[in-house]
Amino acid sequence: MADAGSSGSRMVMIFAQDACRGCLRCELACSFHNLGHHSFQPEASSTRVYRDNDTNRMTATVDTTCDMCEHEDHIMCIHACPFGARSIVHV
């Protein structure tokens, strides 16, 4: 879960483990944003998706470099996910 806020309102990113299929499109989309729309390099992503091979469950992390895709029309990792595994709530 990541959050970004301004005066009084915060956006919080939610990750739905059961919806994630591990396609890693979120990582690619994030790296594209972080690299100024020049290339896809998952190592430049602010988010990581991991699969537990014993339980087949997915987990995700978002590090402190995440800027919730400031200056983009939408949050790239959410927009790229074909399974709806990420969403934003305003709190």
C-alpha cells in the first residue's frame, strides 16, 4: 500500500492479492513512468510483485520513490493492470 496526500485528503493504493496474476505489467508501467517514457526496465520500478511458490499467493510492495505518477493522466500501474489488482481510495 502506498499513499500520497495533500492538505486534508490522501490517496491510498490498495493491492488485491486474489486478483493479481503476476503478469508484472504494473512493474513495466511504473518503470516507463520513472524513466521518462523512454524504456521499460523493471529494475527502475517503484513497485515489485512477488509470488509465494508454496501458497501461490501474490504480494506487492511500493517503495518510497513512488510519486503516484505525478504529472500523468492516470496512475500507470493501476491503468496497466488487466485484472484490477490495484486501486485507489481517498481517505
